Amino acid sequence: MIFSGLDPLFLGDAGTFEMLLIVLLKVLVAFALLLVSVMLYIWWMRKFISAMQNRIGPSRAGPFGILQTLADGIKLFFKEDLIPSKSDKFVFKLAPFFSLVPALLVFCVVPVAGDFSSGGDGTVTWFGNETFVQVADPHVGILFVLAMSSIAVYGIMLAGWSSGSKYPLLGSVRASAQMVSYEAALGLALIAVLLKSGTLSTHDIALQQNGGITDWGLVVTGFVPFIIFFIATTAELNSPPFDLVEAEQELVGGFHTEYSSIRFALFFMAEFMNVITMSAVMVTLFFGGPSGYYPSFGPAWLWGLLWFVGKVFIFVSVFVWMRGTLPRPRYDQLMDLGWKLLIPLALGWVLLIAALDIFDDRGFGSGPAQILIAAICVVAILAFGALLMIAILKGQKKREQEGEEVFG
Amino acid sequence: MPNLPLLGDTSRVADEGLEGLDHNFLTGKIEDLVKWSRTRSMWPATFGLACCALEMMATGAAHYDLARWGMEVFRASPRQADLMIVAGRVSQKMAPILRQVYDQMMEPKWVISMGVCASSGGMFNNYALVQGVDQIVPVDVYAPGCPPGPETLMHAILQLHEKIESGEITSRRDQRDGGAGIIVEQRDGQTATQMILSQRK
Amino acid sequence: MSILNFFKGFAVTFGKLNHASKSGKVVTTEYPEEKRSKPARLHGRHVLNKYEDGMEKCIGCELCASVCPANCIYVRGADNDLENPTSPGERFGFIYEINYLRCIHCDLCVEACPTQAITETKLFEFSFMDREQAIYTKDELVVADDGKPQNLPWEDWRQGEDEHTSEWMRATSPSGSADFVGLVQWAGELGYGTRKPESSQGPNNSSETAPELSPEEEVH
Amino acid sequence: MTEEDHQDSLSTETETSSAVPDGEIMYEVPVSRSRGQTVLHPNRDQYVETIEKLSQDGFKVCIDVTAVDYLENPERDIPCSISPERFEVVINLLSHSKKERLRLRIQVPESDPVIDSIFDYYPGSEALEREVYDLFGIKFEGHPDLTRILLPENWHGHPLRKDYDVGSIPVQFKEAPGAG
Amino acid sequence: MTQNEAILENGAAERVFRRGDDSAILRMSESEIHAYKPLDDRRMVVNMGPQHPSTHGVLRLSLEMEGETVIRSKPIIGYLHTGMEKTGEQLSYLQGATNVTRMDYSSPLFSELAFSLATEELLEIEVPERAKWIRMLMCELNRMSSHLLFQATNGMDIGAVGAMIYGWREREEVLRLLEKITGLRMNHNYIRPGGVAADLPDGWRDDTLRILSNLPERLDDFDGLFTGQPIWHERLQGVGVINSEECLALGITGPLLRSTGYAWDLRKDIPYLHYDQVEFDVLVGTYGDCFDRFAIRLNEIRESIRIVYQILEKMPDGDYRIQDKKVTPPPRTRIDESMEALIHHFKIFTEGFKVPAGEVYVAVESPRGELGCYIVSDGGPKPYRMHIRGPSFTNLQVLPHMLQNALVADAVAVISTVDPIMGEVDR
């Protein structure tokens, strides 16, 4: 049963005390869970990288160093704070929150658990009330995700700009360009999912995928949107190898060079919180959210939670793996990748899916017609790509010639 | 009334203000927690100068692994660093920059003078080098050797940790003029900051 | 296939995961709990040795001070008290100081010392809180009555670090001449007796002693 | 052209033209040998011409430019046609094709420590000449950017000159005379 | 050499000769740069270093940039000026090795070798065969550790943090062997005038063989991480290009020169020690870009492995120091037996040995290029003038030319692959 994007909690009677309690509880738990998972994630990141480098990694703060992030946090909290005299003080103070708050908010729309087994409706029953295990399920859930991830750019941009020094400024320029351009690829990749699901509600999207792997967005949309989404997310998150914004070797610390103490900790936290939330979004969109094999014993929402956490864990580990392996591309190469490959590819793929869907609707659902239309689309995409490549090469040549004229 | 519940001995409050308070249950624990966090998460600034810088990086690498104390986070920006390891010879030309970086670091901050060149000029007793970085910044621990091996550096770091854990954090700024020196009066029952590492687990 | 190459790096890092491949094992020595075994020739903190009868070896000749490139040794000799001599011979080292904030551990002093009085232990784990502490005087440098180096509170001594104290000097033949290889060329030391010279100056000297285990093998 | 050819062709010329140089002549300048290495001793005023000839003769690389201050040790083995001065600029050239090195030693007087730059023939001498200027105070005329390179710009004196003190301080000891 | 000559015939190095305003170099003094405000609004001057994570210590680059594009630049050095050449005049030839070894701290044995060879040349002595082979062994091991260090720092600069740790890890294995032989991890003071300080210890052969057998596999890891990696190609290929002619004009040596396709290696072309008796290849690049320099260094480790295998085969027995009473202290038994020996011992360690007057320049091929030592002796026990020609010092001049019109990120790659060691630059 599909609730058309509304939490069943709010169906029926007007607000009761229990409802308020449940909502409050959900907010608190989501917040605490996120903070704890960020803590664990940072620890896991450092441990995993250490393991890849044959080291031990943090081991002195708590058992296996599991309290390492806590120690970092406390230390930063009790460190002297500084606002550079050259900075724009109000913006300087505001920027970290611009970064952190969206990261928290995005997590609100992610369905974390619930009965997402095949045939389940993704709900749980708490205190006699049926509800979703997510803080909110607005009709525009996916748009909300996009909006919030865009606002997060402001945090980084303003931080760099307001610091009043050169390296952070370069960092913030990079950030705005990089994020704006990858936002486009991100959005286009999302459209493929939306086309297939026909809804913007995250809960519904997750619910539609509960029929097994063949129902997952990954398969339904044909892998390509996922790959684009994944790369764009990496860039959006400033996660290595696309961490150009703070590229230590080039820009010292990038946008947060001038930040210290708790403000830096907020950036630090926001960055890693974003990794978790975007992984969660990715799991929701392409990997069926909390769906999976549900054993018959135990509460269904718990299995949902376990599936969800497991999937997110794999994703964040992949991010760490990339961090430990890949060299960092150059700024212009990153932009090239975004504009010249990902955006056209995403656009083409959306067209392909849309065409196939329309043919489906018109009754050419099977057989040679579909193959034909697919072939036509592929040829069109290839032709488009070839034209683009020609244009790029021409432009390159022209620039080189101009450069030669100017610089000899 | 000298003894109050929760506040402990208050007889010195009249003379010393709040500084005269003993640590009670609450503040004592917080202080321990802060000290604990500072020793477990002491981010060094990347301040490599010469030979010692290689050993400093080797200490961070797989065979010695500073990450065990959460110290693999070498911060390029002095604003976020807690510890400056002066690794190498400090020339007269570099000295002002060294001081500037030190000033850019936020309190609390500590300095390890790594190697004899930083500590005293080492074998280069000449016009070009600053004969001891403690003329420029307050040094907490000196590591001998040219360059000190990774274990020597770790020993120095552990000494610093011990120093932090046994020192007090609240009243240190008065006693040294704003610098990073953290030699403070010891609390009752603690006479020496030295430790014997082999006895420590 | 550039796409495949892209993923090769991932295979490498994954292979390095602990025990995932031959080259994937933790190589970290967990100092301070454990300490890697030091090579016999390591130049560590100095000691002033004694003869087996308890007399000091140092004769206050100041050769070490004059050869030191960092000028970090200060020695003054004095005439021995005839009744109660400190060292055999006429003079002994009256003041002996090493400034460890200058010492570069080049071991020229050890090579220069005509009586093998100053040698180096394998201890390198020490650090100081203030400059005074770094100036070792004779009281701290000279070996204890049992011939072992003194374990000062700020030094991190472990088992066996005093054992190869004169190894650098005993490295094969100190003059480089193959004719003197294997000859004992020095007097015995208190607590350790006469130390054997290192073997061979030949092309193959791997067979005589079992190769020293590398630390990582010992750890695991 | 091999080395011998040079000597043959040039020595006949110089016998008539210049005033009795001792020993060999190469590239029209007196030559000495130090431990089997060839050293040319051109005149300060004409050495750039020698450099030009050498650079055309395969000595494509200027390996090193340095200087020596002979204040405390005026004796040195140079051909007697060359009068020793306090400073000596030493230029090391390398010919890849001949696999040969050549050294030029040019006397520079203390009263007028100026010499022509070889930047136009060997742009790589830029930093090397700056270093000599910095540490010895020898000026290179025609150098595009003759500023201090190793020492701070407001430094006084030129440390590698022999009359510049090493600047060492006493080493700290506990019982040494004067120790606190 | 015909190939080299052919390379040189292609055009002249106009670019490096340019003196005017449009040159790649920001030709201003430090204070002028400080006060300099570019006329063009879009330009700004950014200082990279001296405290910057990717400037390999204390190099400072002043970059005049338009956006992220570098227009002109100037390396500013001297932040590590140690006065070693002055100190070298205060130390005897016996102590001298402790001084020079601290110049190039990633390959200290090469500085010692150059100094020792120069001193021996002045003394006109020939060291024993075993000493020569030990020197070669140590130098090649050191070359490996130095190039591994390059892999580590290069990986770190391009952002591959994992590679950094792998580089350090392999280097550590080599360092431990060096430590076992010389007693110190760095700054060994091992190669000295007259031979080496001590013979190889027991078990050195096994240890060396273990490194040699482990290393190729680890080098393949670098291949997996970098050599084929598309991002790596993007970052390094076609970046920081220089040609042979420019290199020669600027006096560039070592892997930088070889990366342009110009085969010049002192070990091969002007052999010293016994490099003419071992087989190895001089590796050259094609394009003279950052990638070539990276690949050359990586593969030079493999060549070094090849050389070390041959050294192990050919290692003779015998003396490891010259048996010349003037240079080498007497055997210890002789000190007790003979007054003359005791006097020799005292003389050598108090005043050192006297070196006949003269001057000499000797060069060796260090991992960074030609490392030369120029010594003037006045007949006394201390060098009258000791000058080290550091390859990094000259190589640094190439930076402004490579950086022109490059991005900041390229600057990092270029500095990294030029691989300067500031200790040797500033001395």
C-alpha cells in the first residue's frame, strides 16, 4: 500500500500527545544517531586507511581507539578560538552552520528502517500508531535533498570568502564552481530515478524497490545514472579524490585554513556527516533502502535497519577506499569531467529512459521495436558525443594556438 | 568555613580568588577529560625543515605510526595544530617565519624541538643558524640526536603527553608569559613530571 | 585498458589490507610497549667504561673532545691520587661532560679514544625537559659498579641495550686492515669481560651467524 | 677537434703574439693542471670571449660557478703570467660530447670585485652567480637579477670571505669555565 | 651519443634566455615582491611556502597568478642556509664527512662520496678494492631509498596519501639495512677519505638479498597505483615540459635531463668507482614531462637492484680502508705496542691528516643529478675552501620555466617531480 508520500501518523485524528512524542523522539534519535555514526565513521575511516597502509591506526583513545573522534572533538572544543581581523566577522561565524545544518536536514528525509520486505509497507507501529521510521517524508523529498546539498555549498563558499586571505579564497572559488557544476549532473542522474518511480517522496522510492535486486533503482535505471550520481556525489562531498576545495598540498587547508577550534570542528563534522547522509540517499535511491531479505523472526523494522546500516556502511567504506587509493585530479580536469562527460551522459540517459518508457506506454513494450529504439538512442548519443568531442578538440586547438601567439 | 561540600577547601579563596579553589568532583573530572583528549588528539603542524623532517614523517609512517595517538593528522594550517615539531635547522632567515607560525597557532600549543640543530644549532655553530630554537619560541621538550630516530621522537611526544596529563590547564597562562611553556606547580602528591616509560602500560 | 588500470590501484590498496596478501601485514612496532631490536652498531647514548678491576678507562687525554665536530664534549684530566687511583696510569678524566643537545652521534669520539673508555650503548630513547638536563656529566655517563650503564629516570632502557656498547669500535678491524681481522685489540670491560671482535672482511660473511631477525618478523 | 689539436694550432699563434706564457696554452689562455684536471686561467677582462669560444666548442653546460677567497693563503699554483688576486672565481664547464670537464679560474681583485656575467651564454649560471655575490660579494655585471639568494636581504657582509667570522658561540657545559 | 647530438640540433633555447618582463621569472628581490602590486587587476601575487605542505621543506615560491594560472614565478631559497661551506673550512678532512652528509639528507652517502673522492684525489691515493665496492653498494642502496622517498612525497603531493605511506614503508626497510651497516639511519658519516668507516657487518648479504627480493613486488604496487592510473596520467603527462636544450642551458642534470630523452649519466659516461664494471641501463624519457621524471625514478630503483645484485657477486675481500699511516689510524693493538703508532693515532684524531696543496673538482651522479665537490687545499689538515655543487640548487632554476602558464595544482606536481632537497640547495 502506498501512502502517496504522507506519514500514516498524520492520517486520521488531529494531533495527539503520542504523536508529538513520537515526532520528538524521532528527531532526537535521528540527531543522536547521526552524531554517533559520524563519530564512528571518522574512527572507521582512520582505522580502515591504517589497515590499508599496514599500520595500526588510532588505538589509545578507548578500546581500539574507538573514542578517537570524541577526543578530537573535546580537544577542539577547548581550544582557543580566533576570528581573523581581516575577515567578515558575521559571515565568518555563520559559515560553519551553513555547512552543518543542511547535512543534518538531509538525513531527515531518508527512510532508515521499517518493514521494507517484499509486500511490506515500510511502516512500524509504535505506541499504537503506525508511522515511518524517518523524521519526515515530504512530498518533495528529493527536491529537498537537492536544495539542502546546494545550501551546503554556501557554507564552504562563504567560509573561504570571509576569511580574508588568499588560499581560502581560491578554495571557495573552486568550491562554488565545482559544486555548481556537479549539482547539474547530480540532478540529471536523479531524474532517471524519478522517471522510473514517478514520485519525489523518498519513502515511496524506497518502497518501490522492495521486490528484490531486480527492482532496485540501480537495475531499473540501468547502472549509468548510479555511476554518474556516485561520481557527482563524491565531488559534491569534497571527498577524495575530489577534495580540491581543501586540497592540502595545493591550498594548505582551502576554505577552512583560517578556522580553528569548534568552528573547524563543525566543518570537520559536516564534511563527514555529508558522506553518511549522501551514502544514505544513494542507498535509498539505487539500492532499495532498508529492503532486503527479512527473516521471519524478530521485528521487521530491525531487519530493515540492519539492511540499511549495512548498505550505508559499504558505501562509506568505498569512500574511504577511494581516499586511500586515488590521486587527486586537477581542478580543470574535474570540471571537464563534469561538464563534458557526466552532464551530457546523464542527459542522454534520461532521454533514453524516457523514450523507452513512452514506447512502453504506447504498447511497443517488447520485441524488436524496443531494441530498435534503443539502438537509435545509442547511435544518437554516440553521434552527440562525437560532435561534442570534435567541439572540444577544436576549442583546445584554438586555445593552444592563441596561447602560442601570446606566450610564444 | 573552609570545607564546603562539592567545593572542598575554600580557605585560599580570599587570597587567590577562584584560582584558590581545589578541584572538586565536577571540575576535576572535566579537567581530566580535557587532558585526556589533548593527549589523544594532538595534531602536529607540518613544520619540516631539514633532515629531522624526514624522520618526523617516518614516525608517522607505517613502521612507527603516530596515528596510534591520533597524531597522523598533520595540519598544514597552523590554526588547527596543537603541536609544533621544529624538525631541523632553523636559519636566521627562517626564524621570523617560525615565530609567525607559532603565533598563528591557537592555545593550547606545545613545541617539541626535534634534533640537535633545532635545540642548539648542533654541529653548525656558525653565523647562519639560530643557536637554539628556544630563543624564538618556548620549547617544552627537547629531543636529542641528529636526527632523532622515530622512537626518540615518540619518547619526546610521550614525555609531553605525560607533562600535559600531570600539569594543570587552568592557571598556566599567568605563570609563563603567554607562551606555551606548561611547567606549572604540581598538585599535591605529584612531585615529578618525569616518567619511566617501561613501567607504563 | 585505462578503465582496468583505474581499478588496479584499488586492488593494490585492498591487497595491503592486513593479512590480505603477502605484503599485507601490520609492520608497526608498538613503542612504548615494545621496542624494535636495535642493530649492534647503533650509535646511541654514550657510556664511560671501566676495566674489569673497576678502574676507569678514561685517562683524560681529550682526544674525543678535539675530534668532536660539534665540540660537544668537555674533558679535563687530573693527576691520579697515587694512594687511591681512579684509572691506571698517571691521569684520569676529572670532568667529563657531553652536551646531548649538540651531539650528532657520529661516533668519531669512540674511534678516537685510545683506551676504549667512551663507547655507545644502543639506547636512543631519551628526551629532555630543559637544557641543563641534556648536559650529561661524568656521574651520569660512567658505568655503575656492575659495569652496566646507569638507567637515568628519563631514559627508556630495555633489556639488552647495554650489551653491544662497544660494537662500533669492534667492527671487524678498526684500522681497515684485513690482517687484523679477528684479533682482540682491546682490554676487557667491567661486567662484560673481553668482547669478541666482529668476524670477517671476506666476500661472504653471511654464513657465520644466523641473520638477525628483522623486527617485523619478531613482532609477528 | 681534440685537445691536442687545440694545443698545436694555438701554441704557434701565441708564441709570437703574447709575452712568454709558461707551459701550455688552450683557447688562447694559459693552462695549468691540477691532479690531472685542466684549468684555464683567463684574464678577467677577456674571459667572456673564452667562454664564448668554449660554449661553441661543445662545452654546453655550465656546471658550477663558485669563488675562493685567498686572503689567508696567497700562494697557489697558477701560471706566472697571471698575477694572483684576493678572489678567484671558479667556473666549471662540461662537454657532453667530449666527456670532458674544464675549469676556469679568474682572478678578481679585492679593490674592484666585479666580473662579467656569463648569463648570456649559460642562463643556468643565474642562481650560481647570485650565490657567489651573496657569499663573497663579487658583483656580476650584466646579471639580470643580482640580489642576495641564501641570506636575508638586509644581511651585512659576505660570510664566505675569510675575514668574516664564523660566528660560533660557546657550547653549554656545566663545569666548563664560564658555564653558569 | 649520436642520439644526444641529434636532440641538440633542434632549435635553440630561446625561452630561457629571455631577460625582459615577459620572461617566466619574476625577477625581483624579495622586498620588491613584497611591495609589488600587479597593474592588472586580475593578477595577484601568492606566496607558496616556506611553510607549505608541498614545498618539500622550506622552498618558497612567489607566484604571480591570474586566477589559478601562474604567469611568472620565482623560487626564493635560503630558508635553510646552514653555512656548511663555512663550517667545512673549520673541520678537518677526517671530520668533514659529518658536515657534508647533512646536505642532501635524503641521499647523504653521495655527498660523503663526493667529498671523499675529492679528498682522495688531492691526496693522490687509491682506496682498496673492497672499499670501492662497499661504496658502490651503499650508494645504490641509498639511491633506492632516495627514489622511494620521491615516490612517497610525489604521491602525497598529488593527493594519493596511501602511496606516501607505502613509499615510507619500503624506504624504512632500506634504512634499516643502512642503519645496520653504518649505525645511523641518516647522516651516516660512513664513507670517508681513505675508505669506509667500518666493514660490512655479519649477515649483510642476507639482509641485502632480502630487500632485493622484496622490493620488485613493492615496486609493482607503485605501478598498479600510479603508472596506469588515468588520473595520474592526467595530472602528470604534459605537465612541466622541458626540452634537452633548455636543460643544458640551465645546467640541469640527473633525472630531469634524462627525462627529456638525453642520455647522460655520470656513472656511464664518466665512470667513477667501478661503475664501468657493472651492467645497467641509463633510462631516458621522451617528453620531458612530470610523468617521465616519475617513471625514470621508479625504474631507476629497478636498475639499482640490478646493480646491487652484480655488486654482491663481485664483492672482494681485503682491506676496507687504505693502509696509509698518514690517513688511516693504526690498528688498536699497535697503539698499545708501539709509541709511533700511538703518536700517529693522536695526530690523526687531533689535527687530522695534511693534504697537499691544490684544488680539485670531483663529481658523482646522485639521485638528483651531478653532485660535485670542489676542494681547495692549502696543504693543511682542513680544506681551505670546500664547495659542494648541489644538483637541486641548479635544478631549481627550471621551476619558473616549467610553471609558466601552469595551474597551481601543476605547480605542486612540478615541484614534486623536480624533487629538490632544500638542505642541499641552501647548504
